[in-house]
Amino acid sequence: MLVGILGTGSSLVVLPCLILIFAGSLEGFDTLRLAAGTTMATIAVGAVSGAVMQYRNGHVNLALLNVLFLPYVVGGFLGPWLGKLLPSGVLAIYIAAIISFVALRMLFLERTEVVSSARDYRAHQLEIISVATAVGLLCSMAGVASGLLTIPYLRRFSLPMRPIIGTSTAAAGIYASCGTIGYITAAQGVENLPNGSLGYVYLPAFSIMATIATIVTPLGVHL
């Protein structure tokens, strides 16, 4: 529901919960990356579902989405491979740091009224491509949604808030789908995975959350 309303939110709730649940129920496995991969797959389902509703409501800027497309494909796919190179302890600190940063920013900075910028995004496409690639890499390494960083960044341009959320949601569908493929393929050759896993995506948990996301995300968009 948070994804539908805000274009982001699942990572701040789902990922920490899965890390705690998996640590208790899948002890002995690579639970950190399993949580990140499963969250990413769930983000993909929720984002695609939300994107359909946002497009129907006319809140997706297709020209901006086209700029974000390739950076999100590259960043989303490569992030899990980069994260695989990090020791689990370092990855845990990184995930905690990025989630804490976003949470604190939302708590203290999002309260102030944002004055619409006069910057036209069409004149800064190279900047947007660079930022989107970095966001894709940084977020997919941790298994968090791209909208956590993309939405605040896009607010720097002369774009209404609803199209920013709608376009970010649609772009997140691309990013998270590629990120999911990254988490599946990055687990090639890894032996310490539980039964029912497709790479770093734990299917029993994913099937439940994906079903809920498909039903509830459009309701969030409507709200």
C-alpha cells in the first residue's frame, strides 16, 4: 500500500523484517542476501502492479521513463553481483546505513515544503542518467527500492509530484525486475541456499508477499 501511495516504502518495512525472520528460521544459510533478493522480487511485483495503475491515471511521464530505462537496467542487474563481493558483515552495515539514511531524511527533511524548481529535466539528461545508474547500483546492492533516492532527486526538477511518483514507480518495475534477475544469477555456484530458493529469492516467502502486493498496491495508488 505504501508503494502505491508514495512510490516507495516496502524496503523500509519488508527488508528489515525478512532479515530478522530469515535469521531465526533459515539459520545456517546466507539469510542476508536471501532477504535482499526476496525483497527485490517483491518490489518488482508491487512496482509493476502500481505502474499499471499510475499509467492508467496518466501519471507516468514516458519521456522521463525512457531516460531512466537503461541506467536502471544496468544498475539493477549489476548491483547484486557487486553485493556478492562484500563480506556479509560489511553488507549488513551497508544495508543498515542506507535504510537509516533514508529514514532520517524522511523524518527531518521531508517536513519542509518543497518549492518547485525551474530546472527542466530535458536539459539535464546526462546528469539524470548518471544519477539513475548510481541509484540502481547502490540500491540493488542492498535490495531496497530505487524510489527511496530517485523521488527526492526528481523533486529538484520542474515536475509535479504525482508524475514523479508515477514515473518512479514505473521505473522501479524495470529496476526491480532486472535486480531480481541479478539476485537469481548471482547465486550461481552458491551451495548454502535452502530448498525452495531460486537463486537468492526464497520462493515460499515471495509467493505470499507477491500475492499481497498485487492486490494491495493498486489500492494504494487509488488512495
